[in-house]
Amino acid sequence: MSTENFTGVLDGYKVLDFTQYVAGPTVTLMMAEMGAEVIKVELAPGGDKTRVAPVLRDGRSGYFVHHNRGKLSLCIDAKHPAGLAILKALVAKVDVVVENFAPGVIARMGLDWETVHSVNPRAVMCSVSAFGQTGPLASQPGFDALGAAYAGITSMSGEPEGPPYVAHAAIGDVSTGAHALGAIACALLHRERTGRGQYLDLSLLDTYFHYHEASVQIYSLTNGAFKPIRSGLHSFYLAPVGVFMGHDSYMLIMCPMDHIFGYLCKAMGRPDLAGDSRFKDNETRVKNRAVLVEEIERWLASMPSDEAALGAMQECRVPCAPVLSVEEAINHPHLRQRGTVRKVHDRILGEFDLPGFALRFSEFPNALALEAPFLGEHNADVLGRYLAYAPEQVEELQRRGVLRSEPH
Amino acid sequence: MPANSLRHVLDGYKVLDFTRYVAGPTATLMMAEMGAEVIKVEPAPGGVPSRRFPIARNGRSGYFVQHNRGKQSLCIDARTPDGKTILCDLIPKVDVVVENFAPGVIGRLGLGYEVVSALNPRAIMCSVSSFGQKGPLSALTGYDWSGAAYGGVAHMIGEPDGPPLVPQVALGDVSTGVHAMGAIVCALLARERTGKGQYLDIALLDTYFHHHEADVQMASLSGGEFKPKRSGRHSFYVAPAGIFKAREGYIIVFAFEDHHWAALCDLVGRPELTRDSRLANSAARVKNLDEVIRVIEGWFASMPSDEAALAALRERRIPHAPVLTVDEAMRHPHLRERGTIRRVRDRLLGELELPGFALRFSDYPPLELEAPLLGEHNEAILTGYLGYAAARVRELERRGVLQSAAS
């Protein structure tokens, strides 16, 4: 089969999507970006709760559009026997089922893994939750920041003596979605060889804990003598690595390796620092971090501007970066040129900017033009194509409230 | 093929891994966790730099072990003709090539995608970099936080009038590795149907920017009027959703949905607040956040302990969490029971704890994996993949084309 017939690497795969908010919808959005057909099941009457999240314009939410482009909307009363029957019939027709209800909810709906597996042994089912399907916290309600707190991530941002901070970006939700996507794709690859689907249990907590690239082993190997805790603007185990005050604003400088620290000394015109025994390796630099930070910030302050300092460092291949605001990032030529930020079109909202698709495939260089669905927009299409319902049957179900739709 | 003949979902797939530090090694570690055979190509003589990152004990780095369990080490000088021949000969034998050098370096090594695809049209090649293979920033060197800085994420952490903060964890590197793994496996799925490999260009910057779940559309749809900025310990668009000072430590409360807010008002003995028009909905509460904070922190201060406050929140099913330190998280019964934290064994370090494998498959329990010694698998790889005689491998080790801890 030639890729010329494909719209993306997942073209032809079908997903029944019971997710809402961010983590779950990120998985299915990524699949839609790669050409999968995603049926977003929205619970009647209102559908996904983010349909009313800001920014709202003409009844249309930018937030909802962001996370649901390229999906088909089926708005259905899953508690109604006719609604449940439709959903079960759809399970038999898809490759993947994804849900992110609180643990236990999908089972009470009558669509737990045993049911899905018996209806469709080839289906891969993925549950995404805050704390996982099992364990003492499993039944607790959750949001992104709660997973971060329980994983010890929140405790790692801020000054050691001050309060902890959270990132005002859904670091965990989006990354949990990316983890789930990877797991689903691996399970599909496995199914292509074995014919067998399986169940995946993904959680925000596991994802957040996965981010500890150093501190868990350090704590463990020092038998608890070293207790990782937030260390303010600078890394607790590498130096110089952190946020520095420049002439005008803040910037990141990262020189953990000896040769890269040498580049920095060269950029600063201070070869003496590279030979200074207090800074000879990472260990001594961490120990003498305060003096080192002072030296670097004195140099930054002496430069005519942050731009000049960054330029001098980049010339010497020093890893450094200005701390861009979101709007500066949105308008940065590199992010624009690369499509890290991109313009999308919505039928109601018009044109606006969203993060680009982070996976880039040489065979599919162009992003698909995807539109977010109106509530229940694809009721007739999905029931007709998948289950051979006649238009009158769909109308009848709409009249009885089993299916719903709205023009936004 | 019956599932039970496989060790895990990626059993049988082979990966040639040129990655270093965290982002790239995360992608290949995840593949090893799922049963793929990963050949880690390390530069002779010393191997990858992270072999010397703390904690080191008996010359063994816990950092290296964490990110390289389950991989085979081939320590080779790629700049020698023999070294390059070996690498070129391995490419037709693998399914995936992953690298995270600065853009252009793999091309100068003579192993760019044109070469890889000519040698093996079925191979998937994935480059992981800070800023991507093209564009004005692509030539800059960078680590995790560079992506956070250029992606507008560092800007979103801290007090509005204070410095930006960066979390002391590799959020971006790990997440970029996950994105890369997802892309690689999706490309393998496509290859099952098309027979063709392709090239993947994954960047830390793209990954960081992907994490903006709300503010990019808000800035854009407001025509630039709304400028997203870090807002301290509390969300800038829903309330209450933030970190509150409790009696002893800090507790996160997310009660911005009206039914959770009502349950909270009831819990703190202020049911009349649900009728207060200044606090009627999340948007109103964002406007009057100081009042919301006073109510919640006042109640925390009145409780006998944080434990009592947490229990009360738990009982009412109000979304909340204590801000655990890393060591508290490592001892937490939920993380233990679930395997979010796990004990692994290393031949030199002994037992140590590491984050668990975040992908859970119903058909396969986690595999037992060991991190390789430098060049440990030189002979196994060259004999197994390329049919070299053992004597020839020793000869290459003598000449420094290959290196191993034993040699």
C-alpha cells in the first residue's frame, strides 16, 4: 500500500473517545493529527464540560476547539438503553477505546474492559486517570496540579525557604496524553502481530513521577541523606545551571559540563575562571555556586543589553536562552517558521493561534486542516456509516433525547 | 504469533541508539522497557558524558543507570573507517535509528537520513534536538530549560513581580522522549502497511510549547490584549485552583467547579458564601481571589493539623493534594502499591529506587532490566548482527576502534 493514499500515519484507525478536559483529549487529538478517525462521545445534554471554558465567543470555546480539532462529535445519552446499545455496537467497529472518567465510572456505564474485550477482542482500551485505576488514591478526584503535588514535583519549584509553585501550563495533562498515545500505538503494533487487544492504565501521577530525571536515584543511593527539595533559581546538582538576572531581565544559562563552562568563561572574557580551582568541575562549582552566580551576574550587568550578552554567549556555543513571555514565544520567528505555533481556522472563532503538532513525519510534512465539531454534529454520519442507521432512525433518536445536537 | 511468545509489546524490534543525556535516552529506555533490543552507541574512549553524573559509586553513575537500563553498549570510535563501516553495516539490521546530537552532527558523522534510508529504506530515523533541525534557533545548543525559556513556559512559573522559576526536574526532556517514542511507534505502525520508513524531527521546544493548554488560544483570540503571565501560586483563569498555606505545609485545592466550591463552603462552615454574588462562579472568584484565599487559608489555620484538613477534604471529595517532597512521595503507599516508584537492581550500585514505567499494559508486567557496562556488548553485537569472529572484535578493541570497560 502506498502512503500516497494516506492522510497521516494513523489513517484508517478508528477511535471511540470518551474523554474530556485535557489529558484524554490530548491523546485523541494527537491521533486525529495523524489521520485517525476519532468519534468523540459527548454525554447528552451538554457534552464535554470544556465547551463553556474561556475564551468564549458566540457560544464557541477556544479551549474546546484547541483540544478537539479533527474529531467527530456524537452526543448521546449513555444511560438510556438505546444509547448504550449504540455505544456497544460502535465498540465492535473501532480499534481503540479511550476514556478518562474517574476510575469505576466507565464500568458503571456498562463499558468496562471485560465488556469491551468480549465485544471486540482486537480493541485496545486505554484509561487515563489522575492516580491510576488501583491503589489508595485511585478514587480521589484529580486535576493536573494534584498529580504534580503527589509526585513531589511541585515541591521542586520555588525558593527553598519560600512556597512551592505550579507551572501555569498543563505540563502533566499534555504529557500524560503523549504517554497514552505512545502506549496505544505500541499496543496497536503488538496487535498487528498477535491479533489481540489489551488494556492500558495510564495516570497523571505516574507521568509526573517519570519526570524525576535525577532526584529519585540520588535520594535512594544516599540512603535518604540527600533530600531533594526546590533550590530556587538554580539546579541543586549541576552548576552553573539556572535563571540569571541579566542587564534588563532574566535569562537561562546552562553549563554543567566542564568544556561548556569553558565556553562561558571565554564569552565572559574570563579565562581565569576556567582555571580557578573553585570551579574546576561540576562538584566544586555546585559547592561554590553563590560566588559563581555573582561572577556571572556581574558580567551580565556590565553588558550593554541582554541581547548583547546572549549574542556573546551564543557566539561561543554557550547554552543560554531569554525567558520569553507567551506572546513573545507566539511571535518568535523560529517558532513561527517551524510551526511550533500555527494558525488554525474555526468556523465560528475564525483564525487564531494554537501550539503546533509536536510530532513531525517526513512522509506527511503538512499538518492536516482539522476543524473542531459542533455538539452532536456527526450523529447521523457516525450512526449511518458505522451502524447503517437510516436518517429517520437518527431523527427519531434525536426527538427522544437519546441523541442531541447544537449548532456550535 | 501468539502473544505469550513475546516478552513485551515491542519484542523483536531493534534500535540503533546514538542518544545522550535525558531526552533521547528516555525514548529508547521506554522502548527497552517494552522489550525492544536497543544498541546504545557510545563514543570511544569514555562513552556518554552521563556515565560520570552524580550519584557515582564504584565508578558507576546512578544517573546513567536510571536512563540506560536494558540497553546494550557498543563503545566505538565512529570517526575511524572501521568504526564507520560497522555502524553502516548495523543500519540495515535495525528498525529504528535515534540520535540527539546538535543538528548537523549526525550528517557530518556520515549517518544522516539520506545515508540511513539508502542503506535501509524500512528504517525509521528520529532526531531529537532542542530547537528542531531547521529554523533560526536550530544551531543553538540547549538543554531542557532552554526549551522552557523559549517556549514561554518558564515565564509562567513564579510570582508575577518576581523571577521566573524552573522546576528542578527534567519535565521537557522526559516529555520530549515520550513524544519521540510515540512518533517512532506510529511510524512503525505506518511501516507495517507501507513497507517504508521515514524521518522524524522532534524538538524540546515543540514539546514545551505543546504544554500550553489554555493561554495560547486566550492570547490569540483576545487579539493580544490578554498577555499570559505567571500568577504565583494560583491559576489566572479559574478559582479556587492553587497552592494554599496550611497550618504546617502547603496544600493544593482545586474547587473551581461550582459544586466543589459549594462543598468547600459547607466544609469550612461558610455555606452563605455560595449565595455571595462576588463569589458566585469561577470567573467572579478569580476577580475576588484575595477573599477566596482568606476563607481557605483561615480554615486551614483553624484546623488542628494538615492531616485533619486533608482528611476532611478527602471525605467531601473536594479535589486536593498535599505538596509532598520527593522523599515523601517515594514513601507514599499509593506510589508504592502502584509501582510508580520501584526498586531495581544494578550490578555495581546494588538496589536503588527509580521512577516506575509509566505505561501499563494488561498483557505484560514490567521487565527486569540492567544498565550496561561501557562496551559490554561489543562482541555480542558484532558477532550476533554482523558475523564478526571474536578475535576480530578483540583486534578492534586493541586498536581503539572499540572500547570496553574490560579492555
